[in-house]
Amino acid sequence: MHPVLATILKRIGLGVLTLFVVSVIIFSAVNMLPGDFGEAVLGQAATEETVAAFRRELGLDQHPVMRYVQWVGGVLQGDLGTSFSGRAASGVDRSRAVVDLVLPRLNNTLFLAAMTAIIAVPLALFLGITAALWRNSFYDKSASALTLTTISFPEFFVAYILILLLGTLYPMFPSLATVQPDMGLGERIYTAVLPALTLTLVIVAHMMRMTRAAIINLLASDYIEMARLKGESPRQVILRHALPNAWAPIATVIAFNLAYLVVGVVVVEVVFVYPGVGQLMVDAVSSRDIPVVQACALFFAATYIILNLIADVIGIVTNPRLLHPR
Amino acid sequence: MSDTSKMQPDTYSAASEVGAVRTRRTWSQRAWITLKKAPFSAWLGMIIIAFYVFVALFAPLLAPYAEADSSFAAYAPWSSDHLLGTDQIGRDVFSRLIYGARNTMGIALITTILAFVIGGGFGLLAAITRNWVDQVISRFVDVLMAIPSLIFALMLLSIFGSNAISLIVIIAVLDSTRVFRLTRAVAINVVVMDYVEAARLRGEKLGWIMRREILPNIMPPLVAEFGLRFCFVFLTIAALSFLGVGIQPPTADWGSMVRENASLIQFAQFDLRAGITPLIPAAAIAIITVGVNFVVDWFLHHTSGLRDEH
């Protein structure tokens, strides 16, 4: 087998293993609940029979391994269980399927993340690479100072500054990004400008610093020095010698920041009341609606793991040392 | 040294300087010499930290009103009675800001210390033993780090409920993974040194080797990491409190203060000061983070060549 293929398969196998372990951890969340949580969900007036019925519905009378297999089987078929909320002590069950809660919000979150990524990734790469090439110039130093400050700011601080400036003092964009399912694309984008801008500012700062560090690290290596000493033009040095080795670090930087974006979305969605998965998760945590929390955690964790996996695979595929084995 | 004693007092002699009894500078003298050479940004950072610590320690003396005293009119504007106005149930915002320094920084500090005790302890253990113990802990840490820590923290908080103790323990355990990685990485280089081998051969116990042989030699990166980790923990706790699942009322804390007063922003057109009020606790979080970062940057630069340039 080609060594590249072998390495990629090994990495994918590791990723699947990680996903499995993470799903076990998220699954066991229900097991860690205190014993009387049935009453907490159904209310003080719940009779013993309703509590017992509720526990049976969750399958708490079965062996954990059996339940895990059923749970994973359900997840793979798009069944994430039913929400804890909407249940009453009398046994009346108005709870909704978790899938119906999560799916519409999933689209919104992915839309926001995609909108941010389309602006942030090219911008950050451009800023990072130029800062690395013109190192220690005024441009580089002011960009570094600015990004260090932005990184130190909590997301909600950036968000509220933007709301204050662009939402109330000079009203240009809506400060509440309540997108509706029936909105057109243009209206959707207009509504989501402020959250996307907040995320862009935070992500660009991180990404630019990491890109800059990666490129500087690369340009300091011996073979680049060698290429320069051979008398090649700066363009040739960058395109032919630096770039092939730069894809891996750049892919890592992008994936890492997209993964970071997935997490940053939570706070920003809450600030702008954007109906996404992050907001749903926070609401579910407050009301201790475990099935919804599990579904959201599974979504975030899976996205995070898969993005990191993609970055590693790109790093392997573009690695010149693996592509041309001796 | 008979001839040097006859020497004139105001002439310089290399022989006398070499012959003089060398006095080692005291710790405070050396610290002062290092500090004098510190750049402006580091000084600024240290002044910010000192100021915050002062406010946190003397909060009850500095604050005009009690932390949870809600006996005033709600949403009062800025005035001489209430420097920053009052919040939605009539608590003095300025007093809560001061108490917030104590609560938010105190919890973040306890969490960071706990994270270092757990992560550092296991990191040293893994680096020294390098056997199945190391393998088990390392793989466990790999899995923990595969889930974004904010998401993990949210999930665990939904199970154990939002209170200060579970907040501290959950964040400390999640953050100890990074401390573990760093400690293990730097300690592995020290474990192979001859003096560690010597200590082992003369029969020192594991605790002694961890504490007296290895720990002093990996201190600089750990101290720098402590500063960065503190910032990170601080921001995480602020974010969780902002989301309403962190530090719970009536305890004053900056993250939840932002959330509670956020609706004031919409009045910025009529009264700019009211619009700024919710931003002040957020700015307080940002400033201490910038301050700690400045000091850590200088410290790293001073103790090693860990930075990418120069």
C-alpha cells in the first residue's frame, strides 16, 4: 500500500475511535444524573407509576451497554430521543422529539458559521501571510498589537461594542438577529451581519496570528535559506519551496479556527438571540434537559473532531516527504 | 593580599576587586534589577494586576454599598449616589463591579491552582514513570481534549447543576489536560538528566524526585502557562456566567452583570452613559486579560527563547 494511504487510513481510524469514545462519554451523561431526577423532571406531584414509566421509557431498567447500542442506533437513524421538557406529573406527555428541536437550528448555525468562514478565512490568511513576509514592519507590529487585544476580549464584549456602535448609536444593522425560516437569502444575510462580524473579528485575530507564526517558522528553515542562497527570486522561493510545505500548517490553522468558530458560536448566538444550536444548548443546560444537551454536545463534538481530522488528512496528503518516498 | 591593604582608597585595582569577598545579591535586589529592565508593556500589565488585586482584597472597604443590597430604585442613571447607576432590581452597579473583582478573580484563581495541582501532578508522574500509567493518562487526556472545553463544561454543568463548587471542579479538570500536556512535555527533557538518575540511585522517593529534582527546573514555562491558563479560565467562567449557567446570583460577577444590564444598550441614543454601563464589566474582563498577557509575554521573553522572533 502507498504510505500516504496507510497513514490516512490510520488517522481516520483514530478519528473514528475518538468519536466512539466521545459518544460513550456523552451517552453516560444520563447515568451520572442523581437518582431522583425523574421526580425533578416530572415535578413533585409525580406518582410512583409515572416516574417508573418515565424511567422505563429512558430504558434505565436495562443494561447500560444495551442502552448505548440502542442510543447510537437511534442517532444514526436520526432519532435523538425526546426532550425532558413538556412532561407533567400527571403523566401527560407533550414533549417533542429532539430532532425536531435541533434540525431547524442546525441550518441556522451552519449558515452563520459558513457566512463567517467565507469572510474570515481569506482575510486572515492574507493578513497573516503579508504580516509574516513584512516582518517587524509597522504593518506587522500594529496588526500584532491589534490582534492580541482582540484575542483578550471576551466574545460578548466585542458583540456588545458592535451592537452599541452599529445597532443603536448609528443604526445600520438589526441588533437582534432573529432569522425566520421564511426569510430570503438577502434578508437572512442582512439580519445575521452583526453576529457574523463579531465572529469574524475574533476568528481573524486568532487565525492571523497562527498563520503568521506558521509562515515565519517555515521561512526560518534551512532549505528556504538554501533556496535564497542559490539566487532564486523571492517569488520562486515562496511558490516552489515554501508553499508545498505550508499547506499542512495552513490547513491546520483553518481547521483549528473553524473548530473554534463552532464553540464561539454559542456565546454569540445568545448575545444576538440568533436561533441556533448554541442557544438551544444553553437553554437546555439551564433547564437541565439532558437529551437536548446530549444532541447538541454530540453535534459540536463531532464537528470539532471531523474538522481536525480533515486538517490532518490535508496535512498528510500535501506533505512532500510522504508523497515522494525514497 | 598584603599589598592591596596598603592601597589608596580612591584608586582602582583589579586585584582588589577580584580579591574582595563576593556578596551574592539578595533575592529582592536581583528581582529589582530584572524589573528595572522590563519594558513599558510589562510594567503596565503589573500595575493593572496590582490594582485588580488591591480592589479584590479590599472590596468591602472600597464599595459604597453591599453586594446584594437591592433597596434602591431600579435602572437609576449615573449620579453621585450611584456612580454607575443601578441595575434591573436596584443594586448599585459600582459596588457590584468592585465585589465582582473579588468573586470572579477568586474563583478563577482557585480553579487555575486546582488545574495545576491535578495537571502538573499527573504530568510529572507520567514523565517520571513513562510506563502504562503514562499511556493510560495520556490517552485519557487525548479524548478529553477532543471535545471543545466550553461544550464539555456546558454538558457537565447540566448534569451536576450550576453552583460554584461544580463550576470550579469541572473547569479545573478540563483545563488540567493542557497543563498535563505541557508539564509532561517539559519534564520529559529533565527526567533523563544525570542528577535525577543520581537522586534515584541514592534511593529518593517519587515525591522527592517530583518536587525537589524536576519541578524547580521546569518552573519558568509552568509559571508562564499559569498566567495564560488564568486568562483562559477567567474568560471561560465569564462566558459561562454570561450564558447564565456559571456563577449564580446574588453573587456579583462580571459575566452575569453584562447579561443583566445588556438591555440598557438600546437606550444609548438617549443617554450614552446608560448604554456604556453593561460594557464596563466586560471591559474589566478584557483589561485584566490584556494585563496578564503583557506580563506573560515579557516573562517568556525574559526566561527563554520561546517566542518566534528575536
